[in-house]
Amino acid sequence: MILSSTKELKDKGFEQILDFFRKKSLWMLHYCTGCGAVELPPTMTSRWDMERFGMGPMATPRQADLLLITGYLSVKSLKRVIYTYEQMQEPKWVIAFGSCPINGGIYYDSYSVINRLALYLPVDLSIEGCMPRPEAIIDGFTKLMKAIEKGEAVGYKKYKENYEWYKKNQREVLERTTPVL
Amino acid sequence: MEQKELIEHIEKNFKYKKEIKVIDGKQFTITVEKDKVLNLLSFLKLIDFKQLALITAVDWIDEKKFEIVYILFSYSHIQQILVKTFVDRDNPQVETVKNLWDVASMYERDVHEFFGIDFIGNDDLRPLILHNWKDLPPLRKDFDSLKYSNKMFGKFKKDEEI
């Protein structure tokens, strides 16, 4: 195969061509934690018809490109999200829905819901709103496509480079041995 | 039985100290001493209150007491009874009811995790919902949830960058 030559893969021009095709075929894995999961069926089906952008749902993380965090994320599901994210093949992108993964949203004082997802996973795009309407979701997806085409959506590379930092933050929440207060 | 007959029946046949209060046509509360809960619950089970809908607790921090609430339902009387009892907040212990209803063992695990109440006789009080919890039980009133959240998950303002 042509792709097997790493020298060519590193070539920027070749990467650009790949990015052009990648943005046209995004398979998403939606991890339905919060209320944003309700907004996805209308986005997928005939009314807003996500498939015209070449996006579709995928059943397994190993074949998906996009991880959608649809709303608030409790500590217990954060662990599963990290498992899922690390199973996904590169290139991979994370989209966070609504205000909860940005600053906690209405769960800002909850003892079991994380406040900012970007501390634990590299978030490529946050869609604001509580919850975002399908129009906002489509808008976010097109923004992500543009970023992919320009080669700006490099969350997965950031995750690899700053792996220790992310792991440290994850361990602080998941494997704590002492009380917080 | 109608609610009135039911209350009369309980007044007549359950001799221990109790306080009955009607909430509305479908439900009423019975408050008893801590060590008479098991007697009352088994008595109520005999008069066809077969379903234990929930065990939960209320933290009365000013009175230094936990209130434990057992919600029972009867399909034949169409009545709901809230059996209440108070335990000391510093040493919260109460007898388990898992021998009357199997489902109680799950509710007791839940109450133990969120309020720290011990159920004597229930040997399976492992954590159920929370992940790796090391602090005070979170639904106690002296647990500061906002402080915990800010310290554990960080405090973020609108325009802050990481």
C-alpha cells in the first residue's frame, strides 16, 4: 500500500490530502451521558440529516473517529470515557456538548460531576448551549470539518505529547487515596 | 380496608408507643422508637403491606438526629405508609430489615453510602454508586458540596484558559 511509507505520511502535502478525505467521512461514537443524547436522533434522522455531511453513527470505538460527550460527566463515567477514548484509532477527535463539560454548568457544585473535561481529555470543539439545538450541533460539526481540513484539530497529538499531564489529572480524580476536604 | 379502618386496626393491634399522622387520603405516617421498627414493619407486612418501596434518610443537623423513612405500599388497600424513626446522629445504627424484604439490602447499601448510617445485621454494605469515595458521606448536611467540587474538579470562570 502507498500509505505504508512513513516518509510520505510525514510529508505535509500528503497529510493535507488525507485530511481532505477525513473531514468528509466522520464516524461518530456518541457516549450518551447527559441530556445532549436527546438532540442527536433529530440531527441524525431526516429533519437535519447529518449524513449529507458524510457523518454517521458507529457502534464500536475502534472504528469511530469522533467521540461525542453529550452533556455532564460524572466521575464514574469519566473512567469509562477515558477507556473508550484510548481504544479509538487515530486520528480521533472529541466534541463536548453544552456547558457542563466546559465549567460544570448547573452541576458546578456537584460532588460527583467533573467541572472541566479539557483537564482529562483533549477537547477539539465545545458546542455551547444548554443543550445545543441540532442547528448548533450541525454548525459545530462543520466548524470541526474546517479545522480538520486546515490541520488545526490536533487534540489527539496534544494528548500524546502531554500524556503525563493528562494522566496526572485523571489519577487525581480517579485514584485518590486521601480525603479532599 | 379504608384508611380510617386501617388506622384503627393499627392503633388497636400495635401496642407500642407510636404517633400516627394522616397526610392525605392515600398516605399516612407512623413514627416509632428505633428498636420497635422491626416489630412495626413485620406487623404491617402481615396486614398486606407487601411492598417496600424505598428506604431513605433525612439529616436533621440542628436536632442531631437522622430520620430513617421506610415507605411501604399495599396493593389491596391502595395505601402508602411512611414508617419513620429517629437515630442519634453521632452513632447512627439501626437494625436491618433485609430479612423481611430482600430488596432492603440494596436500599440499605445506598443509605449507608450517602448518610453513613450503619445497618446492624446487613454485612454487605459495600459502596454502590460513588467512585472511590474517601470523604464524609455526601448527603450529610455538614458536607460542603461546593467546596468539595471547587477543590476536587477546579473552579472555572467564563474566559479562563488552561
